[in-house]
Amino acid sequence: MRILIVNYEYPPLGGGGGVATRDIAVELAKRHEVDVLTSIGPDLAPEELCDGVNIFRAPVLGRTKRPTASIMSMVSFWPIGIRHGRQITSGRSYDVVNSWFAVPSGPTGIHLARHLGSPHVLTMAGGDIYDPSKWYTPDKNPLLGAAVRRVLAASDAHVAVSTDLARRAKSIYGFDGPIDVISLGAAAPQYTPASREALGLRSDIIYVVAVGRLVRRKNLAHLIGALGRLGRDDVHLLVVGDGPERANLATQAQSLGLSEKVQFRGYVPEETKFQLLAAADVFALPSMHEAFGLVYLEAMHCGLPVIAARPGGQEDYLDDGRTGFLVPADDPDELLVALGRLVNDATLRSTISAHNRVVAQRFTTVATAAEYERLFQRLTQAVPARVCATA
């Protein structure tokens, strides 16, 4: 089978949606030919073969940072992605085109699918459907909302990464067709364990760790506030990641007298990320919303109890009281209570740690890729090939 995956972000660009796309693409490439159309970013080659996947990067406008996309880069992916996609697929045939994110990837993917005469699978992966932290996302912007509805209507099959996201696609956009929920997966991390001393950490401190892009949706201001209210000198916070909210969060920590208790580690290599997770005691990320929350699974693989907010896609595998605690995203008091329960009870942390390692093993990239493979095969048999467009 020959598969074309369209995602405006693909590692080293972007966040969890790009990582999930890469992991699935790499797994599928073990048995199929997989091409990926994505955006170019700083210091990246226009074309690259990586882990068996052919990566083609469209020269979008305004992509100056790897972690975050500009509005211009997202808007320009539509026309530039179409033009570049038609160039790289010239003379090739594909059994299926799979677009990740209804916008901005969806319109590009649908055009290419129609041009190639291939069925189109839409994967809804997060902010393309719902994001409570931004004013311009499709759930609030009528023009973008209309674009999402057109992409939904034009796709031959629909996937959501969680039950929560599938529900929102139906309730917000009025989509009444079937949606397959295919959970993401995370392989057990491979890394060399490091001592706390080697990581610049103290042996007498309880460390809470948060990993993610520092954007408002991650709600880290509530977590820093809870740390301040906790009033424990022996509890510190590690913030792994970077983004536009870093300066605001650092200012907040300083104003609360927490500068010595909150470490901003910035972006770190994958090996270092997992070393820090394994060295910590609690994982906390009370995001306003997560479509799935792949980072929670990574933390669980490292044996950490998890504090997360609800509602969100993570409710498909996080269980309040068993994997840690789920608190309302807008309730800092409940967040403080959850944090206190875990830092005050080493036995509870140990019990949850063992449980979480087992739960994490149920969600693997191998299983996720196999579900996509079955969907693609079913679709190619059910949807007749179209006559390729000549325009």
C-alpha cells in the first residue's frame, strides 16, 4: 500500500500531533510505502528520508520557529501545500491520503486526494476542532468553522484521537456521520537512567514535573499558583518545554517567591526528557483541554502518578483516584488538593506508579498503526478509485 500523509507539522516541527503522526508513519513504513507532506522550518531540508518515511516539506511562509506555527505559515500551507504536493506526487499513485488536522491540513489533503483519485481519511487531532484558549480557532471563528465543515463533508472516513474529540466534532459542527476513535500510543521510552545529581536535582526534594509547549492552554499558571499555596519548601517544580508563555510564567514564579523552586529547563533532548521524568515524583499538567495528551502516557511509562484536568481526551485512559487525579480545569482549589495528596503520601505515589506502568503498556504505537492499516485497507476496497483531476 502507498500512503500519503498530510500534516502541516511533523517533527522536529510542532507538538504532540506531529509526534503522533511521525510514530504512526514510521510504524506503517515497515510494511508500506509512506510519504509525508509537511511544512519546512528553520534549518530543515526540503526532502528527507527518515526512519523509512519520505518527508517532503512545502516552503510555507512565516515559519520561523520549530516549536510553534505562525498564522501565516498555517494559512499558506493550504495553497503552497497544494502546489508542492502536486509537484512531489506527479507520476505517482496512492491508495489513500490521510490528513491530520481538519485545518490547516485538511483542504490541502482533500485537494490532493481528489487530484490523485484516492480516498481521503481525516484525522481530527486537537485544536482543529476545539481549543478553549484561542479566539481564532474553528470552534469560535465562523470562516474556519465553515472550512472544517467542508472538510468533514468531503472526507471519505473520519478519525478522532479520543472520544472527547469525536463528541465535540458532532456537537460543534453538526457532523452526523461515523467517526472512528483511534487512540494514540507511546512506546516504552528507551533511555539511559541518570542520577538526580547528574541532572542537577537534589535528593531531598519532591519534584513535580510538567512537560509541554508553554502556551496558555497548558494552564501552568494554575500549577505554579498551587505550588505557592502548598507552602512546602521541599516540593519543587520542573517545567520542561518552551513557548510564548515562558516569560509570564517566570514572572509569576518570581512574584510568588518561587524562583528557587521552579526550574525552567526549556526544550531538552528526548533522552533528557525521559531522564527527568524518571527522576521526578509527580507529573502535573492541568491543561484547559487536551485532545489526547500523549505526554501523560509518557509520564506513566516512567512510573509517575498524573494530575490532569477534565474534560479532555485523556479521560479515555486516566482514571481519577487510580492513575492520579483529574480536576476541573478552572478549579485551582481542587488542583491544590490533588497536588497535596500526592506529595504528602509516598505510599500512594508508589501504588499509582505500579498501576500506571501497566496502563501505559495498553496504548502502543504498534496497535494504533494497525488500526489505521485496517481502516485504510477497508476504505480502499469500499471507495472506488476516482478519475484524477487534470486541472
